[in-house]
Amino acid sequence: MDQQVSGADINADQVDYWSGQTGEKWAEGQDKLDAMLAPFGKAAMEALDLKPGDHVVDVGCGCGDTSFELASRVGPMGSVLGVDVSAPMLQRAGERLGDAALGHLRFAMADASAFGFEPEGTDAVFSRFGVMFFRNPVEAFTNLKAALRTGGRLGFVCWRSLDQNMWVSLPREAALKHLPAPEPVNPDEPGPFAFADAEKVTDILRDAGFHGIVLERFDTKVRNNGSLDEVTEFVATMGPVSRLLDEVEGEVRERAIDEVRDALASHHDGQALRLNAAAWIVTARA
Ligand SMILES: C[S@@+](CC[C@H](N)C(=O)[O-])C[C@H]1O[C@@H](n2cnc3c(N)ncnc32)[C@H](O)[C@@H]1O
């Protein structure tokens, strides 16, 4: 793995966030998370229409699942560069790379908004839920556009709004019955739902110099395998609801988790939890 210094202090809070406990949890839960997110990544890859021999950048590649899939799609004549700021997640990606020994796939620890990509050296920029965390998204996408050859493609998947994503909103509302009201979410702050507004995403990409910008709805259910207790434990320790629960402890926390379990029960079929999810598949050209 290239050990690049992360280039932009502007994203320091996100670098800390993804390099700390959150990144460690993602690295530990990698198999499960990849299974849950795979349909979204595949939909964005299909939209990108990759060809053998393409050179691709995977932005916010995390533990590398999509980078491996991209590498197999472009083949040994192409290449994939996975870029991420999270040391624990990239360490997991590196371990997996060791097993696979793919010469045309490499990872770099760097802030994608400031990384010195080879100018116009890339055919396609891809991301599965890795582009909503830039403090200055226009600057970040301007840097990504500079990496693309003229006519090169951008394709990523991002979440639509919280209220359309029941996999978060349902357990969140249940937990909040027992927790202090959180600060209202500022849609301009970096975070999972920062790209929910189609007009805002279109403006960011246009200001960064992209054209042919298309946002398509992608609606499915997130499938979380395991018993009701296992999926409740997962929701309580990973992702947006766990961040709320981390604010409290003791009996209050236990009551909130029981409430979450009760809310999830009617969406659990004995094998898995299935809850509605809503994303944008975004494509554009440089
Ligand atoms: C929701 S996770 C998605 C990870 C991975 N794409 C997946 O689908 O499993 C978001 C990822 O974006 C990365 N990230 C956040 N800000 C970044 C930045 N400025 N440059 C590169 N990666 C970043 C995080 O470290 C994290 O790995």
C-alpha cells in the first residue's frame, strides 16, 4: 500500500472519525457490511459500463471490496487505485490483497480531495458511499475530475434522505423514545445523508466541471443476516443508531436497545432483517 500523507486538513475530523473506532468496527464487520452493501455497489458499477483495460479510481474504498470487484472487471490490462483515509480499513484491504496478489490493484492512504492523481490518467472514478464526507465537495470533485481523461466517467452511489431509508430511520426513531433529542442534522455537514438532495449533487458536479449528470433512484431492501438478537446487536454497535446509543449507558441504553429490537421484530423473517433503503446512482462525464 502507498503510504501517502493525507493532503487536506480541511477533512481532518473525518480522517479522525474513520481512522478511529469507526474504522476499526468497519474492518471487523467487513464481511457483513460488504454483503449488505454489495447490491448498491454493483448497480453503480453497471452504470459505469467498465471495459477491460480501463484505469479506475475507487474513492473511499474502505476495506477494498469494490476495488477487488472493479479489478476483476477491468482485468490485468487495466488498473484500480483504491483511495481512503482510514488506516484500519486500508489495513484490512491490504490483508485481502496479500491473499489475492492482484498486480493491477493498489491502495493509497490519502484524502481523495487532495490526492495528486496522475492528470487525465484515469478512465473512470467510482465510489460506493465514499463521497459524502468532503468538507468542500466542489474542491474534492474538481480534483477527481482532473484525474479523469476528457470523456472519462464518474459513477457513484450515495444515500437519499434519512426518512426514505427505513434501515436507519426505523431503529433511530425507536431508540429516540428513550434518548435526548439529537441536534438537527445539517444537510451541508459531511455525513451519510449529505448527498440526499439531487439538485445539490447536480450543482456540486456541475461546479466541479462535470457534464451529462444523471441521478437515478435505486430502491431495494438492505438485508442483514442473523437472528433478531444478532441484528439488533449489529444495529446497536454499527452505524448512525449506534452513535446515538453511545451517548447513554446503563438502564437507559438497555431500554433503548429493547425498543429497537421490538421495532425490528416485524421486519425479521427468522433468517434476516430486511428494511427499505433508497439511494441515488449518480453518473457524469469529465
Ligand atoms: C461509508 S464508508 C464506505 C466504505 C466502502 N466504500 C464500502 O462501501 O465498504 C465511507 C468511506 O469513505 C472514506 N472517506 C471519508 N472521507 C474521505 C476522503 N476525504 N478521502 C478518501 N476517503 C474518505 C472513509 O474512510 C470510509 O472508508
